Amino acid sequence: MADVTLSTKIDNFLTETSQFATGLIASATQTQAGGLALTNVTNDITTVANPNDAVTLPTAAVNDVVKIYNNGANVLQVFPAASDNLGNGVDASTTIDPGEFGIFTAKDATNWISVISTPSSKVTIHTGSGTLTRSQMSNGHTNYVNAAATLTMLAVDSDTNFNVKTVGAVAVSVDPDASDLIYLDGTALDDGDKITNLSTAGDVAAIQYYDATGAYATTNGWTDGGA
């Protein structure tokens, strides 16, 4: 019995290591039919050019395992094959954040068990002005600012969720994309208007996706800084 178990483990190891693909590019056709078709056990997605670019799993077969690593810059959308279920509804997709991974195990010919790693909140210290990256605008990312600066946002998406905190009495503004507006403590500003802090130590702005028009900012008294 021990010999059979060892042989099985070796076979599984050889199968998995021979079915590794890297350099994969998620499809900009963000649909189940248009997603990059995955054919390997382990899949290293190195390019996710746009939020929700897609990949599609093979048809479920009991005990199949598919591993997906998102080493791209944006959120990766994962679809099941037609009529399959990842655990949140037939044909419904799930997502994997940048730098995270998903392991999908088929429990029968239709249903997958999905285990997806969850990113922890991360921190960036800014010493001057610059454009925030998508990761700095997502997953509760904290952006500390210790010098006068304007932080420019990318266009908001449904994953926008970050905060800005000042260290020291420094003047800081957060500037949205020109096509977006900020709802500042409940008041809608004009498209492209930035929000500006009080220039006191410990100023805070928590910014989260509101809808397609822009983001909501909860602050300790920040003001409309104009365009």
C-alpha cells in the first residue's frame, strides 16, 4: 500500500510540474467565452493590462486542480467553463487581486471549490507628489505623506478603497482623474476637483468607490481644492 501511495504522489508531482505555464496574458475580452483558455495545472498570469481582464478554466472534471497566480498589475477575472460553477453561481466569475493566487479543485463535473488568497492592507510612504498606482488605490492601502504633495488618482474602479494620512503639518491634496468627481463628506464636487487637507499633522482621508461617477471621501475637514 505504501508503494502505491508513493507512486501516486510521484505521478501527481510529475504531472503538475510538467503542466506549468508562465508568461500568460489575460484576455482584454472580459467574458467567459473570450477569456484566455487555461490548459495547465499551474498558470502564471504575468500580464493583466486592464482591471478584470479574463481567463477561463477548463471544463470541470472530478479532482482536477487548477492553480492561478496573478502577477499582473490589475485585478484578474476568472471564469468557469460554460455551465460550471466556481461557488458563486453557474457561469459567474470571481477575481484574484494583483500579487495573489487562486486554487480551484473540481469536486464533480460541474462544481469547483475555490480558495483565493486575500491581500492584507499595505503601506506606502510618500515624500512628494506622484500618481498613485492601482494597488495603492485598492484593498485598504494606506498612503502616508510626510511632505507637501499632490497625490493623483487613476480613474476609479469598483476596487477603489484606500486612505491618505499625513505625518507632520504638511499640505496635501488628492487629485482625481479629470473625468471623476469626489463626494467630499457627502458633497459632490465638480469633475476633476481635488480635495485638500488642513495642513495639520494627522489629517486623514478615507476614499472608496461610490459609483461610476467617482469616489466618496470621508475626512477630518478637508476642503475643495479646485481643479
